[in-house]
Amino acid sequence: MEVIKITGTDDTPNVILDTGKGVFEFSGRSLPEDVISFYGPVLQSIEEYIQSPKEKTEINIKLDYFNTASSKVILDILIYFETIAKQGKEVVVHWYYQEEDEDMEEAGEEYAEIVDVKFKMHTY
Amino acid sequence: MEKVDYMKLVYQFHKDMLANKFTLVYEGEITHQITKAFTSLTENKMDSYSEDASMKRKVFHVMVECLQNLSKHAEDYKVLNGKGYSGEGIFIIGRTGDCNEDYHILTGNIIQTAKVPEMEAFLKRINQLDKNGLKELFKKQMREGSLTEKGGAGLGLIDIARKTGSKLEYSFIRIDETNSFYTLRTKIIRNQHI
């Protein structure tokens, strides 16, 4: 399977979708002009991945800023992965936040409350 | 017709901005490019006097949400090249507080008078909630809401209230039967205990 890499800009994140390894990464800033057109293809790839997922899936989220429209999409992404966790696959979300960034820490904790997936919190 | 003395008017605008401690005033089309330009302008300015990271993040966050609300929810919006939206409105950022230590962001845009009651009820609801109530409302809206075609998630105002810990100040001024002018003031208070 091919690896999809999207290089980030000042308003869109770096995205790596390595469906062969089961590793997914989002980093940088997310406030795209059109959240639907940016994340649409990403969601589609993830939707395809969860049809035949790896035994272990790792999601790394290291965003230093995302707007509220992106926060909704991040939840949609996590819900996809929750589906395979419920099927007994191992899914871990690594949530990175800057040490003094309480809002980002709290955002991670909230996602962990909403979706039934294992979260590991890390500072950077 | 009375002749406008533009030279005096410019000076008056200048004085009004200083007197009100407005650092940026803009009236017109709010696009994504403008959102990016204003946020980076403000960030650079805050860097120039070493504003602390937490205040910078909060101001940035509130600015983005306010500007996106204007570009997406203003009544008078346009679709740009089939992608992205621009709405018309006024956007102001200024300093406030006894020693100018705080910030406030003011916006204004036209909304349909028919939509005022719903909007007002939503703002009232947000203002009645405490920290935990806002958190629950945010989570509920994130779970149950869906993105509009304009990419709105209905989360912006809830998030602003959460991040700033201040009540939202707003008003609706009736222009005529069809249109009203909606103003919003958001305060970002230093050392606010949220």
C-alpha cells in the first residue's frame, strides 16, 4: 500500500497516512480555508483502511493549533479508529502538546473521554 | 450638499483609534487570506513586546474563530471561486483593562432579523453555563453536530467562551424588518481564572 503524505502549510497540517504500517500522523497547524475539501480525501483513506486494518494502529497527533471546524473533523477521524478498536484491534492515539499549553492538553483529554480508544499523552 | 473635509476626517479616525486603543480596524470582505493576514499581523505585534505565550494563543484562537464566523455566517457572503467563503463585516481588535493589559475583539455583521431570536437564545445559553457546562456543550455539539457546507461546526462561540472564561457581550440592532446588525465583544483577560 502506498503512503500518503501531505506537506503542511501555515494553515494546513502535515499529514502522513501509512496504511501499510498502520501509522497515521497529523502535525502543525490546522485551520484550512475549506475544511471539507482538505480533510475529505484523508477521511476517505482512513475509511478504506478500517475495512482491512492492521493488528496495531498508531495515531500521532502533534498539532500546535487547530480551529473548531478541524476539531470536529479530528473527532470524526478518531471515531473511525474507534470502530476497529471495538473489533479487538490494538489502537493507540499519541497526543502531543506543548508543556504549558493547557488548552491542547485538555483537548486531548476530552477526545479520550469521548472515544473509546487508548490515549497516551506526551509533552514536547 | 455638505462637503466632507477628508483631511480632518482622517485625523479624527486616527484620534478615535488611539483614544479607544484600537490596534486594528477593518470593514469589508472577510476572506481566509484576510484572516491569515490579520492573525499574523497581530502575532508579530505581540511578539514585538514579548507577549506571553498563553495570551498569544488565546488572542490568536479568538481572532480565528471570530473572523471565520464573519466569513461564514455573515448574511452577505459570497462563494469565492467555488471554494471558500467571504462575508462582509467589521472587525476590531484593541487593548483594554486598567493598564491596557487585556485585549478585546469586536465584530459586527448583518444578520436576518428572523434569525435574531435563535442566535440570541444560543448566546444566552452559552453565557449561563459555567466552565464544566461549556465543556459538556462543546463535547455534545462535537458529537452530535455536523459540518455545514461552509465548514461551520457550531463550535466557535462555545469555544471562545471556554478559552477566554469571559461572558460574551452582544447586541442586535434592528436595521429594518429584514435585517439586523449583530455585534459581539469578546474579552481576553490576563490571568483570568477559568
